[in-house]
Amino acid sequence: MLARTLMIAALLAAEPGFPAPEPARGSRAAPSRPVGQDGEDIVVTGARLRTTKIDYRQRGPRILYCGPRDERQDARSVATICDFLETCALGGARAPGTLADCVEAKIAARSRRRD
């Protein structure tokens, strides 16, 4: 069976315990400066979202293989996405689009719980 590819935005990088994405080349953090009467600093940080690409092989509800397409990707993010993928497949999602929607919903739910 040919490996299918699932691409999902790596929102997990913002999770506590996950490493922050590397800044884009040529980007710099904006300098902070006192604002308002009490002189509090407002620090603005940001990072470009990176896409996490995984390869997986599926037979029915079983995920036979799930791993990073590119070895430079964050292993913990890939592992979490693979866990979500397996949960979705066991829950009945089979088509690549259905699996992607299910995994994205789980990422969004995790993000809402964090907020």
C-alpha cells in the first residue's frame, strides 16, 4: 500500500513543553519600550507557523506506520499528530480528507483547552 501524506499546520509548537519554532531568516524581534504611565514593557514575539508533514500507511482502522517526512521536524510534534491520527482512524475516519479534518479538530480542541 502506498504511503499517504497528511499535512497539518504545526500549532503544537505553541504548546508548553514543545520547542519554539526557529525564527525565519532575516527576522528580528521588535524592540520593547515603555508604554503608558506605569512604564510596563510590552514584548511582542512571533513565529511563522511551519507545516508538519507526515507519511502514514493505513489498513482499515489501523495505522501501520506514521512518521516524519523530513527528519528535521520536531519529533514530539510528529508523535502527537500521529497519536491524533491513530485516534481518528480508530474512531472511523478513513479517507485522507476526513483524517486531516479530524486531526485538525483535535489540535484546535487542545489549543482551546490551553487558553
